[in-house]
Amino acid sequence: MIYLLRHGEVVLAETRRFIGHLDVPLSPLGERQSAAQAARLAPVKLAALYTSDLTRARRTGEIIGAPHGLVPTVVPALREMAMGRWEGLTAAAIQRDEPARFAEWMVNVGEFPFPDGESVADLEARAWPAFESIAGAHAGEAIAIVAHGGTNRALLCKALGLPPGHLLSMGQDYGALTVLERLDTAWRLRHLNERPVL
């Protein structure tokens, strides 16, 4: 069983910025969200815990792992999609300065490569092998993975055999929990985007 979490809310979230590879910390709410999911997962016998290398995922992982005595194993391939020159900008600013590119992104979220950044295919090409390696190393065990909205959506689409255009149908709110179970060679979705109860 894989307990896949999105990190808690971050500083800058309230401004609706494209964050990508920017290394921002959790907000106070993000800390509380992570603590709530840690309490929820405390009864689960987790064998291991993996996180992206970005601070927000590592900190969430530390909080999730504490009740289990687990220190997160950092996996850089799980980091968020690189959003290139849009990182740090608000949606409103991008829409104002690059209206055609922004409109293209809105219509083709699953196919659009961020300017000077990554596409969903690029993200999947680095994150999926890492996910498969982690899952393969813990067959039959329960583990937690803490990553990002874009990363988790790409992993879910790949695991469930969905095309990239379904990316945004895979809800991934701040601090939310998704549970995947492997049955033979197929993945089954047990829970999707369950928000922390504060």
C-alpha cells in the first residue's frame, strides 16, 4: 500500500503563484495539515518514507514520519515540475504578459511544456521510474511518499493508465492523502485527495 501525500500549504500559496522548483517553506497552516495527516497515519505500520528534495515536502515528511520513528529518504526525482520562467509569477501576471501562452496552457494542461521548464512527459520520465523503484523495494509493505501536486497527478495518471489530459481530474489539495494499492501488476486507487481534518 502506498500512502501518497501532497505536502502541506506553503508560503506564497495565498497569492496563487506558480511555485515549481522554488524552495519555499510550509505555512503555519501547512504545518497543521501535516500534523493532522501524521495523526491519521500513526496507526499504520509504515515500513519507509520517501520525499522530494524540496523543503516543503521534506518538512511534511518529517512530520508524517515522526510517530513512526522514520526519517525521510530524499528522492530528487520526486520534485515538482519545473515551471521555467513562470516560477514565482502569479497567474494574473502571466496572463497579462504572455496571454497566448497562458491560454495555450489552460487548454492543453497535460501537453503544454512550461516556457524554459518541463512538460508532463518530462516530469513523468523522471518521477515514474523513481516511484516504481520505491514500490518495487517495498512489495507487500505500507510506505508513505510525500511529493507535489503536479508530481502526484502525473504518477496517478501513469499508475491508472490515464492520458496526461486527465491530469487535473486527479485532485491534489495541500496536505491531502491519496492511497494506491498494487494488485498483481495493476494499481488500484483506494482513496483520492482526502484532505486533513483540522
